[in-house]
Amino acid sequence: MPEFPEVEALRRSLDDPVRASPIEKAGPAHVATLKTFDPPLSELEGKRLAGVERRGKRLLFPTDDGELVILLHQMTKGRVRYLQPGQDGPKAPAFRLRFQGGGQLVLTEAGAKKRAGIWLLTPEAAQAELEHLGPEADTLDEGSLGAILASEPRRLHSLLRDQRIVAGIGRAWSNEILHTAALSPYAPAQGLSPGQVHALWEAMQAELARGLELRERGANDKRTYRVHGKLGEPCHVCGTPIARVDFEEHTIYYCPQCQTGGRTLKDRRLSKLLC
Ligand SMILES: [Zn+2]
């Protein structure tokens, strides 16, 4: 799933093109993708977008008259692109916005399951829709992170991915951040020392910035990630093969040398034993 670095890089790339011309035609939208029916998409036609904003992993496209906001969540497999006039697009996108002059914003989603979503909302309704989200991961200060961690008995990997706690991080960047912080994915948040809280905060800022920079340059997953999806490859810090463990519904990648003091984490789906 696209996380802060991917969604922010996308936002920056879309910001100019979507505000260049008024909307000519909004839709069609796949019935499972469009989550709202009132106001109708046709309300967008003739309006101009004010650019693109981001909240967590969601993109927001406010109209420049301040009346409407398109909220877009790509989920795991949804992908948004801007097509220049004359550029070939998908035949049946999950959602399309055509601008005067021929540019298009298209959302596609691979696979039969449609999970990505589009909401057309008033600014007030959009705010309510986003209310549950925690502070943005990239701008969270160390003191606020410390306060969040001190109040949470949960394990770090699961905590970092919870959008209500911190918005913008998913399983891939949890893996990258915890590796850089040299912290076990299973470490309980409440048990961190001030030095570990500092390391986690520094790693969060550094990794999200590194990811954003790479994604803005168009780097693929293989070049961007150093731990996530790298089972058996040497850790870039110590050379130990990266290990993997299934935890709840997610797979975690980690370095047993840098992060868990040489211990292998047990599969939580098979065993209640803690490492
Ligand atoms: Zn290592």
C-alpha cells in the first residue's frame, strides 16, 4: 500500500496539472469505488481544483470555490495517474476526471476486488471523514511521539501502522523505520527508554524523508526499500540475512542482529511464545 513517501510524491506531481484547467467531465466511477452519491459527481463539472492536499495516505482535491472536496484513498492496489492530453488511458478506470483541454486524472485498480475509494464531500464532511486520523508522521515532534508511546502497551510495529495513532506509515515503512532505529518490531511501546524514543523519532524522520526523495525521483520498491521484502538479503548495516516473521495479519521484515539481539522472532500466528 502506498504510504507517506509514495502518496506525498504523487501529491507533488499532481498539484500543478490538476489545477491547470477546469473540470470538463467527472466520472464515470466504478460503483464500488464511488462511496458517496450526494452531491453527484456532475457538481464538479465546470469547477476548477485548487490543487492537491494529503492527509495520511489519502489525497484531497478541494475545488477553488471552497465548496467541494474529492477525497481519494488508493488502498493497496489503487493507482492514480495524470494523463496529458492525447495520452492513452485505461479503457475502464475505477474513476476518471477529464479536464478542459484533454488532460485526465485516472484511478485504476488491479484485481477483481475494488477497495480504493472516492468520496465527493463538502469541506465539513471531509473533515469529519478524516477526524479519526492521528498526527502526520513526517511532522510529528519528538515530544508528541514520546507521549504517544508512553500511553501505549502495544508492540511497535502494530502501533506505527495504526492510522489513528500516527497517520502515513504502513507495514513497509514500519519495517524500514524500526530497522534504522535498531528496535525490535515486537518491543512494547511503553517500555522504550528516552534514548530509544529519540532513535525511533530520528529514524521516522530520516526514513520518510529518504523514501520521499527516492519516490520523487521515480525509484521502484527494490531500490527504495532496504529491509521490506528483502528476506535473505544481507542487512545493509551488518550483513546478517534479513529475516521475516508473520505477525497478526502482517509480515514483518527485520535484521536479527541489529534489531533483536540475535534472536529470531516467533510466528505469532502459530505460537504465543514471545521472543
Ligand atoms: Zn543488521
